Amino acid sequence: MYKYNVCLVVPKQYLTSFPKDFRERILTLDSFVNHIQATQK
């Protein structure tokens, strides 16, 4: 997935369902929206 510059975006409440070593690579929906808003300004 990262090889192709794809990032998984999930709602915050589902983040804990992924392995701890994988979570740092996952964006929450809120952080994704904030990132997009920041890049669009």
C-alpha cells in the first residue's frame, strides 16, 4: 500500500483495531480532513 503512496484513513474509534506498529501509518478521518484543509489554503 505504501509502495504506491496510498494511506489508510479510518474513523478514530477504529484505530485501536489495528496492530500498534501499524497505527502510526494510519490517518484518522479528522487528521485527514485537517491535512486537506491545510493544503488547500
